[in-house]
Amino acid sequence: EKGGYEHFMLKEIHEQPRSIQDCFRGRLNAKDGWVQLGGIKDHIEKIGKAKRIIFVACGTSWHAALVGEYLFEDLARIPVEVEYASEFRYRNPIIGEDDIVIAISQSGETADTLAALDIAKKKGATTLGICNVVGSSISRVTDAGSYTHAGPEIGVASTKAFTAQVTVLTLMALSIAKERATMSESQFRTILTELEQIPNKVSKVLEQNDLIEHISDVYQNANNALYLGRGSSFPVALEGALKLKEISYIHAEGYPAAEMKHGPIALIDEEMPVFVIATQGTSYEKVVSNIQEVKARKGKIIAIVTEGDTQVKAMADHVIEIPDTDENLVPLLATIPLQLLSYHVAVMRGCNVDQPRNLAKSVTVE
Ligand code: F6R
């Protein structure tokens, strides 16, 4: 059942080229230039007119929502708020009929996310779901939604569900962009073409497994780790840190790279591994400066860079290359090495990878 892999988590990490492809099926065609999410088709006009969109989610799904915020704002030019479901439900949130509330949940059963939806519905908002488990509670109570089609995820640490959530969010952002005419046709087609190539590029990232295993070996005894990224790579940093915490029990924090100097920089010494997403794009030079700040304090840099990078390579202790892609799609690639790294570190530390202590696959109590 583990398909020859030692753990479900490793199997699920390796399934990602396939699960992302499954998520695309019947939903996009780069050659003809269209995107369609059947589940939200009937609501697309209303979504296009919405004053804002609010995402509610927990854990890894909340990180996907943060990536969604960048995508929706950049591509569809709609204001987005991202809320922890558990916080949202206990406030007196200001929502009305013009709002769209989108719940993201792998299991579709998370108690706090369900409760947040209940409040949104009572206040008259349109509710959508992005779930993996077909027929789950969240998929049933929402007005409409799109499944991620990642297939069953058994490992407690979410991997392929996350990349499938980000894929659906990308397709949703593109559908809304089309409805609102916020992208030029050429921009639209370029990103579709790039998106279609993501499964192949994920396979290329997975080929770096041996290098990632070697890096995991070097840092397996760390007591702390810092993860940094800017733009939509900031949520990738959060997700990388969460994966390390939950399965290897190493304390890790994700931070927007520029915030480091407002506190966490005090923690940096020669014992501190700092994982940085430093791919080509608008904030590349800024991230390079952040790396210099870490190196000046003798921190260890493990950087995820774009293939062919030379500048970061010259400064970092280790680099992991990922193929070049559209800046909006970087999270789909940059997440993969961080998943593999957490996996290998956890195995080396003798942890129960598929069933980490104190965690459950679906959190149906608040
Ligand atoms: C982390 C993880 C959890 C879940 C969270 C939400 O790897 O699996 O943080 O993401 O409990 O679960 P869902 O997506 O089922 O609502």
C-alpha cells in the first residue's frame, strides 16, 4: 500500500507530479488558453464582483491560503484576508452578503473551519470550499467549491494536499482574473503554459533527493532552525518550518526575510541553520542582502535557488536548485525540497514520520 516507499509521507511527496496533474484534469488548457473550475462556474460572476475574499483555514491549509492571498491579489486584483478559522469564529467578524468566504481543508472535517463557515453563512456570505476528501462535511455545507483531487493522504503531515490546494487556488485566481479582465491575454497564456509544466518540474526537484538527504544529515542534530522567504515564498517558509517541527520535533520558525532584523537575528550563531528561499524574481536582491546578514553572524545558509544561480551559491553553505518558473508558481516547486528535508531529518532522528506524537490527521475537536 506504500507503493514500495518506506513511509506514506515519502510516497505522498513523490506522488506530487501526479497529484498536481490530477488537479488540472479537465480544468485547464494552455494551448487553447482556458481555465475552468466546474464547481464554481455558477458563482463566478458573483465572485468577480466581490469586494473582498476571506480565506479561513488551519495549519498547512492556512499556509496555502496565504499563498492564495498573493495569487488572488496579484492576478485577480481582489482584496484578500486570511484568517485562522479558530480566531475568526470567536471574534465578531464584519462580514456581509458581498463577501466570499473560502474554507480550505484537506480533510473537510476540521472543527474550527466548519464553525467559521457556519458564522459566515449566518451573516449571509457566499461560502466556497477547497477540500480534498470528497463528500466531507465542509464540501457539503458550502455553497460551492472545487476539490483538490490529490487522492487519499495518509501521512499526518500534509504534503501533496498542500500543493494541490495551491494548484486549485492558482486556477481559481486565474478564473477570477478572466472574469474581471485583470490580466492581458499574453500574461494569462504565459502563466497557463508555465502551470502545465509544473508536474515535470516537480519531478526534477524530486531528483535532488540524494543531495537533500545529505543536507539533512548535516543538520539532523540542530535544536533550532529558521526559515526565511519573501512574497509568496514567505508562506513556503512557514510551511517548511511547520513540517520540520511536526515530524522531527526540532523547533523551527518561519519568517518574512525582512522581519529577521526585528528580532530573530538575535538567535543567529554558528549553530543555527537558516533555510532561505532565494529564487530569481522581484525580491532576489533583497533576499541576497538578508543572506549576507545571516552569514555575517556565522549562521549556516541552506538556500533554495533557481537553476543556474551563481550569486547565492557563492555565499551559501548549501544550495538546492529548482527549475525556473513564473514567480507566482514558485511555491509549488520551492515547497518540495523542504518536505523532503523534514522527512529525512525525522527518519535520521528515529521519529515516527507518518504518525508524529500528539497529532491527528483530522482535528474534529476545537
Ligand atoms: C500539517 C497538518 C495540519 C493540517 C490542519 C488542517 O501538516 O496536516 O496543520 O493542515 O490540521 O487540516 P485540514 O486541512 O484537514 O483542515
